[in-house]
Amino acid sequence: MKTSARHLLLCSLAASGALLLGACGKHDNTTPAPAPASTAATAPMTPMSPLPVPAATAPAPASTAAPAPAGSSAPANAGTTAAATPAVDNAFGIDQVVIGDAVNSGHAVTAPKDSIAADHKAIYASVETRGKTDGVTLSARWSYLEGKGQLVSAISQSIATDGPAVTTFKIQNPHLWPAGKYQVEIALDGKPVSTRAFEVKSPG
């Protein structure tokens, strides 16, 4: 498929609302992303009804280790070294981003993939996080990198968690994805923190 044809197909999908994006978070906050601006002329198409997207931020099992009570440390005996209790780092951060075409019951990508078939309707990005937060905003920007590059869609999701968790973003296309290179950029409170590239290949 020529680049101009790919670009026209992407613009048509964005104009018709065929690309649907959802984020999986604690709050069911599925909001279709605004279509990217384009100067290319597109044929009028009947907008499609948005499809429901499952949403969940799955927390990882909490640690069972309890902190030592204050003032319980005893002085070390002569000739021995006192064991220092390591400080608990509970700062919130991104561990990794995984791309795939299927998720499990916890909404995490089942198998990381760098290549996805063009006829696969949904593409997922699982964001694995660590630490505790009372509220941060994760966002995902999906881009098609062929030619001059084009924003496919973008969405943000507010999350709160007491420990390790997985938040999954999803884009969906009822038609064939244009073959080529794509990327998803994950941002934390508006600041980019991770970028993952992947490729869509024509079936057969």
C-alpha cells in the first residue's frame, strides 16, 4: 500500500470515529480521544457508535513484610556488626511498558509483541507501575510513524494505588491497520517517561 493511501486511510478512520481508544484504570473513565487535525480531504462517512472498553487498574499483591517497631533495635554486641533496616522506597514510578494484542483477566498484556498483524482489531499497552500514589495521571499517545508521522489517538487516565499495579491502554480499529511502524508514548502527569515502538504487518 502506498504511503498516501495509508495516510488517507488513517485520516478517514479518525474522521469517522472508527479508531476507538480506552484506558484500563481503577475508574471506568473511557473517553474517545479527539481526532487529529488533518488537511487531507476525506470522503464523508457515517460515524460508528463507540464500543465499550473494559477498564481496570489491577494492583499487585501487597507485601507481607511488616516494618520493625520503633525503638525495638538493640545495641550491637562488641565485635559484631548491627544489621541496618533498609529504608522502604515507596515512591511512585513506571517499571515497564508492554505492547501486545491480548490481555488476561487482570487486564495485563499476556505476551509482549513487537509485531502485530494488521487484521488484529485491538492493540494494548500495559503500564506496570510501582509505589503508592493518592492520584496521578497516566497518558498514552499512539502514533503512526510512516511518512510524516501522524497521531492516531491519545487518552489520559487518573489512577490511585497503594502499591504495584498495571494500567492498560487500548486502541481499536474495525478495519485493517495500515502496515508500518508505530509507537506509544507514556507520560506521567504530562511528562513523557517511556516510549515503545512496534510494527504492524500485513496479514499473509
